[in-house]
Amino acid sequence: MTILLTIAAYFGLLLLLSRLTAHRGGNDAFYRGNRQSPWYMVAFGMVGASISGVTFVSVPGMVLQSGMTYMQTCLGFILGYVAVAFILLPVYYRWDMTTIYTFLQRRLGHHAYQTGAWFFLLSKMTGAAVRFYVVCIILQRFVFDDFGLPFPLTVVALTALIWLYTRRGGIRTLVWTDTLQTVCMFAALLLIIYNVIGELGLSVPEAVKAIAADSHSRMFVMDDWVSRQNFWKQFLSGIFIVIVMTGLDQDMMQKNLTCKTLRDAQKDMCSYGVAFVPANLLFLSLGVLLVLLAQKEGQPLPQKGDELLPMFAATGRLGQAVVVLFSLGIVAACFSSADSALTAMTTTYCVDIQGKPGDESLRKRVHVAMAAVFMVIILLVEAVNSSSVIDAIYILCSYTYGPLLGLFAFALLTRRGICRHRFVPVIAVASPLLCYLLNLVFSHFLHYQFGYELLMLNGLLTFLGLWMVSERK
């Protein structure tokens, strides 16, 4: 009951912020926030939006299989954010875009424009549904099962609440609700770490030394080129993950495009790009501390990394206060990504697919429809849950975001124009299929399993395909 009251109070705050920020809201406020957002508010909120409920649960558990090697990917994120800030943002601001896929229309034509928009919808709908599934299933197991509520009802209720506080203000509301969610998420994370350190009987300096001395704290893999944890694979993949999942993603860019000027947007982007490294370091450190606590208590470690944090935080073993903090943390983290995804998908469909940015009635209907499709996909995700959800998301993005990477790279890096436009969607579909076949061949004959570098290969194949159907302008 305490958890339910805490979550209810949290939603009450979200609805209050929504009411305050949605005053005199229209399509421009919903899509672009009237270009009046303070850059520092966007930057702070984007930290929480980038760290979803999947991060909150999965990253601590990553230490069981791969130690702290995820930090190699996070270091690559920094260069990725710099590239987005100084290569892509100037293009988007120069043409005063509502959606970033308008760039493809101006540069490569209508077929490329529609292909980019549809691939975004596919990528974002599946990725956001997997992220949101995490918070739904955990709340179901540790809260709603006790009240006899079925899982589908949990999904419907939580999705409906997101729709409720985003339906009027859209992106203008999210800039402010993200700030609240980021505060709640990091407060919960730090207090959980503090409680775990207390259970270990350590001071903070002693805890830092214990983490550094543990075998699970290994960060860099320089000696194994075949390993998926090799530094250069992880580092370069981190750069391209940010470029496609932030710079080529309407969801993530829509908030950055609400800043008043290009300079403000660049300051926002670089600030939260750097903040991503210590944030993930905290999550991984929590994972090592939980391993030490399990060893101290003689508790066997879970088979799935995603179960490490819930094993302690959601079962009351660290006290009722930690259960409440854990629930609040994953709700805040997951909602900060799900609400913006729903808003971005509505924006892309209305502006890019339908070409009706001024139709407020259409926007409201589409917003409801996107929420309904979102619910259905979450229920489908339950049937194919992966042992590590965050890893599954990044592999999935390698297939669905790869064509976007190829489209934007071709538009930005060449002066060629498409001469056979009808082949563009064919190339975008064929590229991930070919990557999948190559992955099977390499795995079977060479015993090499592609990791996140699949994203770069996918983008390269799309780029080459576009080159074949283009001509110099």
C-alpha cells in the first residue's frame, strides 16, 4: 500500500505539472514547445530521459556477465553527442524543422523522407515498448499481483496515465516533467546505494575501494579482438549508437529542438552527454555492491542479470524504504522515456506521414491510437522477454536504426541525388535482412558473433545501396 500511495503521489505531481505547462497549448506547443525551453532544464531532464527503466534494472545486472565493460560504450557516447551537437543540430536549426526527417525530403526526395519516418516509427515503437515492459512487469510482480490485478490491466492503466499528462502540452510539458523524473530517479539511486553500503558495513571510501578491488569491476578489454566486449568495438559502437538513437531519433531530438537558439541546444547536448558517464558508473557500481552483499549473505546470484537489483530492492531485504525508492526510481526512469516516445511518434505520424502539422483534431486522434498500439506491443513483448533487455534493445536498434544511419550519412556526406527513388525503401528493408544473414554465416562458419557493430555494417550497406541508385548533382 505504501508503494501505491507513493506512485499515486508521483502521478499527482506529473498531472499538476502538465496542467500548469499545457496552458494555451496548441500544435506548436505540442510539437516544438514554442521554442522557449531553457537549455539547462532540457539538459537536466534529458539525463533522465536517456536513462530509462531498462537502465535502472539492467545496467547493475550487467556486471554479472561483463563486469563494468559497458563503460567503454559510455565513453563512446561522449564523442557521439559532440558529433550530434556540431554536425546535425546546425542542419536542423538552419531549416527550422519540426521533425528531423524533413531533411531527408529536402535532400533525397519524398521516398527517402517517408522511409526514414516509417523506420523511426518501427524502431521507436518496439524499443520504447521493451523499455516500458520492464517497469510494468516489475510493478506487476512486486505490487499488483498482491491485489490480484492481471498484467494486461497494469499495462492499460500505466499507458493511459502517460497519455493523460501528455495529451495537451506534449513536448512543452515533457521538458518540465522530465526534470521532476530525473530528480526522483537519481534520489532513489543514491539512497539505494547508501543503504547497500550500510548493509555491507562500509564507509563510502571503503565501498569505493571494495568496488575497485572486485573482479566484476573490470572496465577495459584490450586483449581479445573476438570478444564483444573489446574496447574498440564497444567505443565505436557507443559513438554510432548515440548518433542514431539520439541524432537521428525524433524522440530525443524533439526536446533539443525546443531550445531558443542553436547555441543553447549545443550546450544542452554536450552537458548531458558528459553527465551520462558518471550516471552509468553509479549504476554499475551499485551492481558490484549488490554482488558483494550477496557474497556476504551467502545468497546465490541470479541467472539473469536483470534480476540482480530487484532481488534485493523489491523484496524488502533492504528495508521497506528501499522498496519504495526502487519502485519510484524505475517508474520515474521508465516514464521519462515512454512519455516522450509517445509524443514523438504522434509528431512524426502527423507531420511526416500525414503531412498535416496544423490539424489539431488529427493530432489528438493519433495520440490515442499510438497509445493503443503501444499497449498491444508491450503485451507481445512479454511473450519474448530476453535475459538482458537492454542488450536486446541495442541489437534491435542495429537492425532498425541502421537504414536511418545510411540515409542521413548519404545525405550529409555526398553531393549525389537519388535518380531511382522507388528503390530507396527496398534498400532500407534489404539492408537489415542482409545483415541478419551475414550474422548467421559468420556465426556458423567463423564462430564470430556480431555485437553492436552490426549497426555500422547495416548503415554501410544502406549507404552503398543508395550510391548505386544515385547520380552526381
